[in-house]
Amino acid sequence: MNGQNLTSKLWLPALGVALFLTAILCRPLLPIDETRYMSVAWEMSLHHGWLDPLTKNFEPYSHKPPLLFWLINAFWGIFGISRWAGTLPAIISSILCIYLTGILGRKIVTILSKDDTQSPHLDTQRLWIMMAASFPFMVYGTLVMFDFLVCVFTLLSLILVLKLSETRRLTDFALLGLCLGFGVLAKGPVAYLYVLPCYLLAPLWKKDLTNLKGWYLSLIGVILVSAAPVLFWLVPVLKESNNQFAFWLVWNQTAGRVTGNFGEAHVRPFYFYLPLLPAFLMPWVLFPAFWRSLPKVKAALKIDQSLRFILCWFVPVFVAFSLISGKQPHYMVPLVPAMILFAAIGFQNIQTKTLAKVLTIVSLLFIGGQIIAKHSFFDKYDLKPLVEVIHQYPDTPLAYVSNYHAEFNFLARRTTHIDDVNYEDLPQWFEKNPTGLAIVKYHEDEAIKHYPAIFNMNYRGRNIGIFSKPPKQDQK
């Protein structure tokens, strides 16, 4: 193996290590999502029950499936409980997505365009570079979240869909079912939405697809197989849970987000994702080559099965997510490989060296930006100073005012519940817990003037502090 080949294979792991170290050294766990998910994993480690119901702040947590928390605990079992070990599943998942995008691009060419000289050549190295330099990878690649993990199983599923369109082997159908099942364990039933439209629209992107009846009937078997890993976890959990928890876990999490009838559904207008598309295609959307390729899409659709596959994957899912009431920008992460595959079609005549230079610039800007933000922007999100104070009161009852999302359970290694208290109920809480402490978010000092302050800091554009019970003469 010569030096150039070795370099071409090692640059991506090296980039992953650089981004990982930058995140660990410069960026705190970001409230409320990262701190919440690490706290759920922490509580799983305390009760040593991987098949038990999840908890958040030691109360049933039905909002997410367990795969990410299993992976975090697996790495904690190897390296010990720490923030850096808990972040490894996130960065490994994002790097895997880059590799799998290259494999998917190669499969698209070899299966759908093998006899078509006019179809684009989706070079693996170029796809890796374009994925690695993309805005979503840089932003979300090191965050302790679910989206790149479900993206891994989405890409594996689509690779298998392509293989099945060529040669239908029973083992590939079974593997497709397992990938979908693990996708559900990664983020819930939404994992089906990322894959099944492309499977259902196969006659549009595979012109010589035969035995359509068998193709669609086999999907029933795939879905049945996908239930196996889900039921492996779900059955023991439901046995240990009450009916209300089961309802929230199995039904309301999905239906509630679709309709918006769910407290954390993040309801947005139907056009919410449209203005975000250019951001998800950064920096490649800044290249004139990308825009010059767009007029050719309509003509290419008539002959290019590769392009039809990409659009049959992206368009139905994008439309479905636009119609679903609950929306967050990171829900689009599993569609980023489709966007990059589409963008790569317009970059056929741009040298790989040019793309690599762009990746180098983007990486240096992103790493440098985090180094600068360490002592400015990130200070407003870093809860470590407050956690150090909590550590001084290990057995003291704690209350949070209000709307607690388990921000401190992992950071402070709490082994007991923190009470979620409304501000107006705080005097009554102190009556029941006279030696307790209250963590209060506030804008104006007037709101907490009756409570002796133990600690104060700026937090997410507001203030947060730890307060004790006021003297009797100051109580209302």
C-alpha cells in the first residue's frame, strides 16, 4: 500500500478524532437535549437493567427508544462512566454514515447505471468529502442525539433495497427487516418513513423490476422481521409498566408528534424545512456547479435511474415530514446523504483536490470557531460551575424551578430525584424540605429577592442560581 492510498483511507478517521477532541475539550454538554439523554443513560447504568423501562429523573421516560442508551452504557462498560465515552456512539455513527453514503453511491452506480454511460459516476472518495464537509455533519456529528444513529440503519436498509432489486435473496430480506427494526430501536417508528417510500416506489427507479406482486408481498415479511428486535425490548418493558406508560410509549409518541397533540411535538408550519434546505447543503450550495446542474434534472429523470432512486428516497420523505406537525431541523439528518448524492451529480467536473480543500477550510473554521466559543458563547450553556456547588450538598433535597429536563442528573451523578416545582409552589416545598435547595432560572433579581443565594451564573440568556429557604420574616 503506497502513502497516497494510506492517506486516502485515514483522513476520515483522523477528521473524526479531531472533531471529537474539539467537542470534548471546547463544548459542554448542551442543555436540554444532550444533558437529558446522558441523564437517561446514567440512570440506566444505575439500575443495570437494559430491558427495564427507561427513566428520566427517576420517573418513567417514554419519549425515546433504548438503542442510543444501550450503546452509551456499552462504552461506559468498557471505558468507565464519562462524558467522552458517552459521546463515542454519536461520532462513530456519524463517521459510519459517511462511509455508508459512499457504499450506497457505489451500489446505485453498479446496480442502476451499469449499462448507462450517460449516468453520473458517484465516486466514493468525493462522496465522503462532500458528506464530511456538509453543515449537518459538522454541527450534529458530535452531539449526543439519535439522528445519525437512525441514519446508519436508513443507509444500510437502502443498500439492501438496492441489492434486493437486483437479486432477491431471503437473507437480504431478513437483514433489511433487522435494519429497520434497529432503526425503530434508534428513534421509533419514524425509521420506517425514511426507507419504505423508496421501497414502494421501486418500479419508478428500477425499470426492469420483475414480479411486482412478490416484491410488495415480501414487504410484509420484512416488517414482521423488523418487529423481532423491537419486541425483544418492548415485551419486557410493557410487563414492567402500567397501561398509561404503554400508551405513551407505543402510540402517543408517534401519533402525537404527527398531529401536534403532544407537549413536546415542536409544532411548526408546513414550510418549515424549505428554507433550511440550503443550510443542509452548505457549503456545496455556494458552488455555481450545483445551480448549473438543476436545469438538467428534468431531462435526466427520463433516462437516469440513479437520479430517480435518489428523488424517490428524498421527495416523499421530505413531503411527509413537512406535513407532520412536529418538526425539528435535525429530523432531516437521515436525508442528508440523499442531498449529498443529488449535489454530487452537479460536481462531476470539479476535481477531488478542490473538494478536499473545501473540506479542510470548513473543518478548520469549525474547529477554530469552537475554540473561540469555548470562552464566550459556550459559557452560557456550561452547567459545570453550578454542578460543582451541587456536589457540595450530596444528600440535600433539590428542587428545580421549573420544567426540569434532567439537566443535572448525569453531570452531578445524582442518585435521587430532583423535584420539579412551580415558582408559586416554592414556599410550600421549602416548608416540607427546610434544609433543601432550589435551582431557579430567572430574568430579574426581583423574582428571587426573598431567597438567600448560594450561587448565581448566566445561563442561556437568563440567570440561574441555587437558593436556600428564606428567613421566616422574609417569607410571604
